[in-house]
Amino acid sequence: VVVAGVSVGRVEAIRVDAEDFTAIATLRVMSGLKLPTDSMASIKTTGLIGDKYILLAPGADETSLKAGDRITMTESSVDIESLIGKMAFGSVEKENSPAPAPVP
């Protein structure tokens, strides 16, 4: 768990909510860290295919999150492996497609 490029905690658990099938991550952050209630959590990757981590972007709300509160503003990670696969598949598709008709 990172804020402003600094490691401030870790992911304690990850589970799936049985009712709405959303992922729920339990985070433990350093004591004394006051995150506004409108903070956002994003899943990021170190490098192209590195480990994933959670980046917390503090909001501007004057009230702070308390133990057990939920961060509802989230952003999913970009799936680099899928993007690379799509790019490779697109390249293969272009190689196998017929050549364009000659211009008269």
C-alpha cells in the first residue's frame, strides 16, 4: 500500500463479496496516517509485468477514514498481459489478411 510513492502499509486479506461479486481488500496502514473519506484506491503494477500494489490517493474531505471504514472510490488496474496479447493477435491478424487491391 503506497501513498505519494511511500510504502505506508500492506494488504492483509482479499476476498470476494458473495452478494455482488466485488473484490474486497483489507488494508493495514501505518498508525497516525489520516486519509480523507473521499480518498481513492487504485491497483497499480511495478514495471511492465511486475508485482501489483495499491496506491491510495488522498482526497480533500475534512473527515478522515476510521478503522473498518471502506474506500468506495476505486480504479482497476490495466491488464498489461491482455493488452500485449491483443496487440500480438492484431499483428497476426494483419499478417493473415489479404493484401489491399491495387489502385488503378
